[in-house]
Amino acid sequence: MHASETSADPSEVSYTGRVLLSGLVRLMLEDEDQGVQSQASEVLRHVLDQNQMPAEWREAFLERLYACGALDEIVLPMMQIKEDNPPRRSHECYALQLVCDLL
């Protein structure tokens, strides 16, 4: 069910969605199990897929996505890479690969 089809307060729906999105991003980036990372990435891929929603909702969806900083949160690990201290652990490298795939 889409948020517009419920009687919930839109700010509550937005907050809940943001918490869920943040949790998925953290799982994808921080979990040491690559299977869990892959599953979190797949869920994010489906959530972010504009083709899964009616065309008339797409622009508003993108505006909210950019406004809430969701893409910034996904890209943050890429921006934090230091040339003199690259990620060394396999799950960290895999997380960066998944970020690239999402973008």
C-alpha cells in the first residue's frame, strides 16, 4: 500500500520511510555478511526503481528522495574514501561495489 492510500500523517510516513531507508543503507554498507549486503542492496534497488510506480508519482518521488538526503547517504562511503587509506576488508569493498551498482 502506498502512503497516499493510507490515512497516516504524511510526516509520520516520511519519517518511517526515512528510518527504513537508513537501516537498509546501513545494512548494505556495514554488515560483514555479503549475502545480507546483497539482499539489502536488492531491496534498495526495488525501492528506488521509478518504473515500479505510476508515472504521475515519479517526479514527486525524486523530489522527496533528493530532499531527504537519501542519495547523499548512499553515496557517502564513496566520498569518504581516502587515497592513503582505502577500504581493505572484503565487505567494505563489496559495499562500495554495491553503491556503484545502485548509482
